[in-house]
Amino acid sequence: MRIYTRAGDDGTTGLLFGGRVRKDAPVPVACGDVDEAQAALGLARSAADRDPELDALVVGLQRQLWVLMAEVSTAADNREKLRPGVTLVTAEMVEGLETLIDDLAARSDPPAEFVVPGETPSAAFLDLARTVVRRAERNALGVAVDGSQVVPYLNRLSDLLWTMARWREGQSLTARQ
């Protein structure tokens, strides 16, 4: 099996469950942003010195982003093929992010002033991932269908990544004291 197919040489890309669109169309742009966010999360994970809690959180988020990309990359006439939690973002997935935010926020005091990213490598990469998620959210606005949880999920994910970065910074400060 080869990694290249040559199918995209004409400037198009395939959608999940069929169909093709130009690579610069809104759907591939939004998916590309989410793919970039997923890679930035990988950087945060690699910079965390194998912290098992951060590792589990990040891998779970990366897998949920696959679900989100599946939904975004499905043409409207194929949406009935989407499966909740597998290829369709659910309200429960959004609520799960809120639970994580509340849990991590309770572990440390909120910053008293604007945050300057870069206290630790993993926190800096989480902040980078947050900014990419914000871009993905802006670009997903144009492709998410009514009733979709894609935009709320990305909105909550950016909040979670901000909270995770502050949590990582707090762990660093605690370790130095």
C-alpha cells in the first residue's frame, strides 16, 4: 500500500462517505486547522516528560478531534451516516470538556493578570494549541450545520487548553518551591 494516491493532484480532496471539494474550500481549511491543533497537542504531550495524567488527557482530546474532523468532512447529504461519539460530536463530549475545566481550575488559583505564555514547554505548547483551536473554531463557523456541537466543542476545548496550560504552570511553580 502506498501513502500517495495522486487523487489530490487536481487540487481536490475527498470527503468522508464520498464527494470531493477543492482543497482551499471551507471544509478542508477547517479540518486542516483541527489537524494542526492535534499536532500542537502532540507537541505539548511530548514536552510533558511522560506525565501520565497530561498524556491521558491529551491523547483523549486528540482522539475526540478525529470525531470532530469526521463530522466536518462529511457532506450534508451524508450526515445520516454519522454516529454519535464516533463520527459526530455530541453534547456529552462538550459537557465532558466542561467537567475537565472545572476539575483542573479547582487545583490552582487563577492568574491575577494577563498570562505571558512560556513558563514551561508543555504549557507553551498547550497555549499554542489553544490559539490554533481558536482559529479552527472561527473557520468551523462557516461549515458547521445547525444543531452541530462542533463550534461549542472547539470553544470549550480552547478554554480547556488555557486551563491545562495554567495547571501545568502551577505544577512547575509548586515543584520549584
